[in-house]
Amino acid sequence: MSLPPINAALIARQLKTTPYHIRRAIKLESQGVLSQARWGAGRPKSSSPVTQEQEDWLVHRRTLQHHVGCSLRARTEAFKEKFGRSLKMRQLRSIYKRRHVTQQRFAPRLGSPNLGSVEDQARAIAECLDNVMCLFREGYEVIQIDEACFSPKKNDRKHWAPAGHPLEVREKWTSMPQIKVCGAISEESGTSVTLYSYEPFTHRDMITMLFRLRKWYGPDKKLAVFWDNAAYHRSPEVLGVAGDPEVDIKILRNVPYRPDFNGIELMWR
């Protein structure tokens, strides 16, 4: 059965929010490039959706506890081993977002084999909290530091329409380079210091942050920084600058896999 002829102008007027592949096919058909037998050939192929059973398995409590501390790539590989089909990381991320699986549920709980026995982990947490409380009692201002990456996007909107036709709006989202942010906040004074970069942070950036903190609070203020166990936080250069009499900032390290102890994590949400 032959298809009826396509009136490109009529369809363009009736469909104001037509998907791109349909608009492309209409344009090629009006130019005589695309035959009616190949209608829809420009439509992109979409991967098969995840079934409800597979999605329930991904967000189940036992699955999250079994893969605690694992990356998204490791979780997609486990999904492929169980169901025999591939799953992209962006699909898994969207499922977690839709089912309200927060980042805190990824953190290893007590008893994780990556952190030793339960007693060792409890001892490390108690020691970390005790060090923070001792500095508070001694008059130190504890500054919480963490890094994050943001991917901004620019929206270009263009309005165009010939005379006598409805207005057509075209939107184009352009990804911009990632912005790395190093933030430092103090819950006692409510002040914050930030450092921006388009390149990955190194120990030189952390040294710059320490000098900025000392300049901001003055030479007489007792300061201590609380951050995670990143490699550039533990470098000898950073520790040497922190112990310099001109800087004189104490270093406190957070417990591994416990970002919820650092209050600045709430600023990245």
C-alpha cells in the first residue's frame, strides 16, 4: 500500500514541537531527497528500556549494601553479569535519581572489608571526632574543605518564522568546560573561601588555599583544616607549608568513605 503524499508546510504548521528526526525527514521529503519508502530512516535507534524487575534489583537494599563503595562502572558490570545485557552509567544514574537513592547510601557502613574490622573503624571514627572536639576546646577554628566539579551548560535560543507562519523557537544546549571548585567554610564564624580552576587540583592549589586562609583570618587566629584523604592533601609540600610558622595551620583528616562528617558536602547539593 502506497503512502499518501506528505504536505511539509501543513505538518510544520500543525506540529510546533516536532522532534528533530521528523523535521529532518519532512525537509528531505519536500526536497525530493528522501522517498516515502524510507520514511523514518533518520530516526535514532534507542536502547531497550530497563524492566521493572531489573530496576527494583538495582535499588534494592541488599544490592546497595553488596555494592557499597563501588563505582557506577562496577555496578553496571555486575548488572551485565546478572541479566546478560549492558547498562550505561547515565541510565543507572537516572534510575538512582528517580528512585531517590542518595549519595549517602553509597558510603560503606561499619563492617566493610575495605576498611578493616568493625572495631578498627569505630576506633578511627572515635579518634577523629575526639581530635576535632579537642581543637574546639583549645580555641581553634575548624575550617572544613572539600572539592567539587561542575559542568555548566549554555542555552542558545533562536526565534525565527517567515511572514504569516507561527513563531519557531530553536534551543541548543552547549556544554562548557568543567569548573573545579575548592571550598572552605567555617561553621563558627560563617565565613567561606573559594578557589576556582579549570584544571585538576594539585598540591600547589592546596598551598594557595592555606595561604588565603591565613591571610583572611589574620596571623593571630588559631586555625585547623578538616579535609579528606586525597593525595594532594597528604603531600609533603602541603604538610610543610601548614607547619610553617608564617602559616601555622593544623591538619585534620577525615575518616575514609565518610563524607557525611564534612559539613561542606551539604553545599554541593
